[in-house]
Amino acid sequence: MHAQPGVGTRPGAPVEARPTWRADLESREAVTAPEPPDSTGPGHGYLPATSFRSRRSALSGAQRQTWDRLWPELGISEIPEHFAPLDTGAWFGRKAPVVLEIGCGSGTSTLAMAQDEPAIDVIAVEVYRRGLAQLLSSVDRERVRNIRLIRGNGVDVLRHLIAPASLTGVRVFFPDPWPKARHHKRRFLQTVTVGLIADRLLPGGVLHAATDHSGYAEHIAEVGDADPRLSRVEPGDPLPISVARPTTKYEMKAHDTGSSVTELIWKRR
Ligand SMILES: C[S@@+](CC[C@H](N)C(=O)[O-])C[C@H]1O[C@@H](n2cnc3c(N)ncnc32)[C@H](O)[C@@H]1O
């Protein structure tokens, strides 16, 4: 069990500048997948599977070689609808608690947290191929055994690949905030997604989110607190996984722009 530090808001440097997410948004385009035909189960009423695809996803020669060598064993790209839930024991070659990280970017937090907790298996989900390729190269270089990767939309992964009550943790660090009101429906963390996450967590399992966008932080707090299956974690509560995140480049930029980072952590009842 981990006593969890730092629940709440971390102050950043008081400098006025562009929020980090804005620069990030400028290099991406929105992609909206069709609504899944299934209208029953925890995904019912689901938000359109909106995400981003990078326009600059070409891999370097070395990344390509590593991808071709390791992806068949460590990665999954296709997520058919109505796919049977993943057999994570077979994929990792052992039975261990599983954490899903959605929107891992280039995987800085994924790698560090998986290295800190070798007894926990981590599945990193991302739509951005070059980010996954960077993480895959790090996994190879550092000989990390407890990371697997999925290229796809976190919504589809939760709906089609993850069984109910099977995860010890779900991490969503710095999800794209979609700051314009008319785009709020594209945010990853909202009522239906949080409900789906709650459904996929084991009792005692942890949902850990972090954001540097204050409006999104308030929204996440509201929807998480409104889900009767989740209870807010208080500082010092014992948890089955660590919530100590490394400070990533993304977060450093957030601090430089004067944004505060809010950590939001719940436990499945
Ligand atoms: C702002 S970045 C943060 C990356 C990383 N978590 C970090 O802290 O540095 C958000 C990431 O989420 C990914 N993303 C957005 N929507 C997603 C979705 N529906 N499923 C999977 N990844 C998604 C984006 O491609 C992007 O890499």
C-alpha cells in the first residue's frame, strides 16, 4: 500500500504566458470516430470517440526498427468492436495488478511509474504513434518488462478491451482540455467516461487524474464526486498503487506559464 502524497493543487511560477495545452492543440487535428452501434452497457450514451491525431507522426529510422521488432509482442493497434476483453495475464506473462494510462503522450510518466513499481503491469493507451514509438524505444533501452502499449482511443479500449472490475488503477494525466465551451463535449473525462472507468476498476482501485487547466479540473472534480461508486482519496489514505508522478516536460511548461496543477484521486468503493 502506498500513502499518497500531494493531493490538491500545486502552485506554479506566477508568470503570464500561453497555457501549455494551447501549443499542444495547435499541432494536432481533431478526429471524430463514429458513435459505436452498441447502445447498451456502461458505454451507453457515450460521447463521440473524439480524439487527436498528430499530423507529424513519422517515425525516425531507429524508432521504426524498434517498432517493427517489438510492436507485435508489446503493442496492439486494432480495436474491433465487441472484441473480447484482453487476457492481460497472457499478454504480460504473469498475474499482476493492472493499471491503464490513457493519453500517455511520449510515456515519460508511464516509464518512470512502471519502473518504480515493477510488481504492477501498466498498459499505455495513446492515439499518437510517435509518442508510443518513443515509449517503446525507452522500454527497449531500459529493459522494462511491465509495460504494454495500445494505439487507439481510450474510449474504445475501455469499452471493448477491458473487463468490468479488472483494473487496479486508471491514470489520465493532462488530458486535452478543449477550452472552448462548444468543444467541452470532446473532453475525455466527463460523466459517461468516468462512469465507464468506475465500472472497470476493482473495488479499492484508483482513478488518478491531473490537469493544469482550472476549468477542466473543476469539471473533473464534479463528475468524479457525482459518481456514487467513487470516493475521494484523502491525503495519507492507503492505496494499492503509487500516485507519485514524475514532473514531465509538459508539466514543466505548465509551471512556466503560471498554471497550477490539480491532482484528482478517487478510489472505487
Ligand atoms: C496534453 S497530452 C498529455 C500527454 C501526457 N499524459 C503527459 O502528461 O505529458 C494529451 C495526450 O492525450 C492523447 N489523447 C487525447 N485523446 C485521447 C483518447 N481519446 N485516447 C487516447 N489518447 C488520447 C493525445 O494524443 C495526447 O498525447
